[in-house]
Amino acid sequence: MRWLMSLAHMEPSPVNPWVMLRAALAIGLPSAVGLALDQGAAAALVALGALPAITGDNGGPYRNRALSIGSTVFGGAFGYLLGNLLSGHGLWTSAAMTLLVLAASLVGTFNNIAAVATLQFATYVIVGSSLTPTLPPWLPPVLVGVGGLFGLALTLSGWVVNPIAPERAAVAQAYRKLAAMFAAIGTSRVMAARRDMEAAMATAYDTVLAARGRSAGPSPRLARLAAQLQACTPLTNAALALARAGRVLPDECARVMNHLADRVENDAQPDARDDIAALHRAGMPQLAEALEQVQPLLHGARANQTTEADAFADLQPAPARTPWRVLIRTYRPGPTTVRYLIRLGLCLVAAEAVALAAALPRSYWVPLIVVVVFKPNFGSVFARALQSCAGSVVGVAISATVLALDRGGLASLLTVAALAALLPWSIRRNYGLFSAILVPILMLLIGALQPGSWAIALARLVDVGVAAAIVLLVGYLPWIRIERSNLDHAVSAATSTLAAYLNTVFQTDPGSRHDLRARAYARLSDLRVALQRGLSEPRLVSRRALAWWPVEVALERVANAISDTAWSLPAGQDAPAAAQIAQLAAALDSIAAAVEQGLPVPLDAIVAPSPLLRDVAAQIEALRVTLAGPDFTAAPGRPAAPSTLHQV
């Protein structure tokens, strides 16, 4: 039942009315113009072009959004053009379409932007090669591109009003997550709150530094944001020191942080004098002193100055992007990518064969759903196949009802606009909910290109069921043991990353530490995502994922201990000796190797080689005990013959 509950789980997602309005306009406005001018087919193509601008918008800085959405829009328009050129050649069309989808899927493994763009390319190749064009061959791709540019323009309209709003929101979010951690200290929620705080801090640093790298010259507003972000670190260290001492923080601490977040987000000058007095009244002089110490940063000065200056001088430069030409020239697909392409290719061949053999009406829906479901970047394939079926039942019911009742096109227009407004919210909530909303939009828009009755809409249920069955029977179940071993690899990779983090964090300047910490916590985040996906898989995989959860918690505690030790060294205090640090890092590397190879983890207890590393050694020992303990029955670590205690 655990996996079933995971399928129905709804992720928290805030409702942004402006984003909803933008999505409704992107799809609804072209449809309304087409209805008024009796040009339904052309309007549907424009709306289909605008759709990737909604599904491809992941938020963040405007430049990143422009790059992501622009790539997605180009992929959709180019895919539709190639699909139109390929249509009408029978089996040759199917073969060429399959090769194009596989090539796009290979490119999609480069990074997240490529993954989204190539998914739209593959989707529109299938749609373009399957629809019978009633317009001149050159016009549909142009209309799809115009729709994409219209959606992109709506998304970027906020840049004219407030160009650094995403950066300011990211810094404010770091303060809000810091406030949530203050409220959680002393409770069972503290680890989850700290995890969210670390993620928000990493996102804010990446966002602000990337914006600074794109700036043509000095930017006082960005410099002030960078300084305000730096102020989070002393406040975090002070709170964690109190937590380690067993202090439970009063509610006033979280209120002060939320107050600072509001002022940062509203671009108001944070005046901390009242907040400092409030912390003193709450009996928190340590936090009050930390807040007083960072007051110059809150006003935009550098950490070692009291005058306005470029706060970016105290931060590690953002890592340079790898140019596409270099990426393409140096990229070598690994075994995981090759297996993914083989599995996807087999599914596409099976989809085309079943569609031809069963003479399914509008059979392009089968490979279309296979491509969308079989996308590893977007979650568990097993979960998405089942969620797609459940969501499509609801979506087809909506489409069939609208087609049965609609006479003049007004009902379809209102339905499409209303559902489009819900797309940005649903895509972050649950894939089944997203399918229930996306399917009727696609069916009503494609219905304007290929008119049909409500009975045709019901036939989509058969297509979804066939596609889901192909994904599960051809692309998933025969490979399920690989899914299981992928979890082991994720645990091993996270452990190795922590070893590298420990080996270098004490030997770098404070600016570089943020980058190291961000990479370590990002790897732990990847592990959590993999385990959460595993819980929605069949028992063979979900039991493995459940067994790894205590290890993930132990790894997170190791990361926290490393960070706390590195950041809490008093000024002038020498860091631990490199040899002592290397011994503990070697212990983590040996654990990672044992997990990767399925060997017994070492049973030699780990003892701190230095008082400064006592907490780190204790957490690594707790990790080793977790892996070697008798309760850890489903993981590679197995009890080995006991050996003598030795110090590392």
C-alpha cells in the first residue's frame, strides 16, 4: 500500500495568480481570436506552440527562463516542421520518427534544459508526422513558433517592471527557510528544516552570482542582495550553536527572520535595531549580537567594511557554463544512457507495431504517450505510467463531455483557458493531476485540427492503456533489477561526495566553502529524490528504497557535522591537520566502495583523530553502524567477522 499512497501524494505547490493568468492568456487568447475569425485550425497551432512556454517554465532568473522556454519553443516548432516533412510515407515515416525521437532523447541527457526542449521536440515530431495538414506545409511550423514566442513574451513581461525580482525572491526565500529552521530547532522537524534552508541558500547563491555574471557593469542592487545573502551565514551559525547546546529558540527568532525576509523581498532597507531589541527581550543575546554584527551586510556593505562596496568580492565566482559545442564534442554516453535509449527504442517499436496491428484510430497517441511517460528526468517511469492512466480517465471524461455539449466552440474555449490556468500549479503537484489537465487541452486543440466526436475522445482511453502497458511490460519490468541497483549507486555517489567535501572544506577560503557545501547537499538532494521515487515502485525496488532511508539520514548528519565544524572554527584557530582529515575521508571512501560493490562494510569502529573532528567522526561511525547493523537487511552492507578497534 505504501507505493499506492506515493502515487496519490500531492507535493505542496503555491498558487500564483499571475502565473495562472499568464497561462490562461497564452492558450486562451489565440483560441478566442481563432473562434472570432473562424480560423480554429490556425489558432490551435498557435496555442499548441504556446503550450511549451507554460510547461517549460521552471521559474528563477529571467535569463534562465528565457533560455529554457526559448529552447523548448524552438524544439517544438522545429519538431513540428520535421514531422510535417516526414508525414505520409507509411513505415518510412514511423522509422524516421523513431530515429529522430531517439536522437533527441540522447541530446536530452546533456542537462535539464536539453531534457525539456528535446521532450517537446519529440512530442511535436510525432504530432506533426501524424496530422493531415490542411494548411500550406510551411505555415503550421510558423504558427507553432509564433505561439511559442507569444508565450515567451508573456512570461518575460515581468522583466520590464522588475528585472531582478527573481533574485530578490531567492534571497528572501533563504531568510524564510532560515526562519523555519529557527522555529524547528528543538523539535523533530529540525533536520528537514535545515535541509530546506541549505537548498534555499544554495539556490540563492547560484541565482545572485549568475545574475552578477550577466551584468554589464556594477549593479548596486545586486551587490546589496549579495551582502544580505552573506548575512545569513553568521545568523545560521549562531542558531546552530544554540541548538547544539540544547537551547530551544523562542518564537521571536523566527519572527525576526521573517521580518527581514519581507523587507528584502519588498526592496526595503532592513533596519535591524528593533529586531535586535526584540531578541534581547526574548533572552537571545547571542542571536542579537550576531544580527548586530551583520547589520552592515544587511545595508549592502562588504563583510569587512562599513561603506557601500561590491559585496561580490567576498563571494566565490559562479562556475562558467560549458559551451554547447564543447559539450557535444566531449560528451560520451554512459551505460545508463545507452540502456535508456535501448528501452525507449523498444517501447517505440512496440507502440508502432501495436497501433498498426490493432488499427487504432489516431494511433499517434500511443507513441506520444510512451515518449512522455518514459522520461527518466521527470520521476519514476512505473509511477508515471499508472498516474497517466488514472489522470487520462478524468481528462478524457472532461473532453468527451465538452465535445458532446459544445455547439459553437465557446465551451471548448472556456474549458481550455480554465484548464491552462491550472497547468503551472498541477505540474508541481502530481503527475496524475497534470495528466488530467493536460489531456483535455491537447485533445480539444488537436480536435480543432482533426475534428471528431465525443466517441473519438473515448478512444483515447484505449491509447493511454496500451501505451502504459507497453512502457511497463517492455520498458520497465524486464529491467527492474537495474532500477534497484541504481539506488545503491546513488548512495555510493553521495558518500563519495561527502568524502571529497570533508577532504577539501577545511583547506579552502570561506568563499569556496559555499560552493563545496552546495555540491555536497545537492548530491544528498539527488539521493532523496531517487529514494522517494523508489518508494512508488514495486516491492522489489520500494523495499530497497525504504532500507536506504536510515542511511540517507545518517549521511545528512555527516554533512551537517562537516559544515558545522568547518564554519564554527574560532578566528585564528588552526584547522585540523590534513592527515587527520584524510583519515576520516578515507573511511567514507571505503564505505562508498563497499556499497557500490555490494561488499561488507568495515566493522572497525571509527574514532576521532582530533578533538576538533569529534562530531564528524561520531557521525561517520553512526553511518557505519547503520550499514553494518543487523536491522539493515536489504542493503549491501553485511556483518563481517569482528576485528580489533583502531583509530582513524
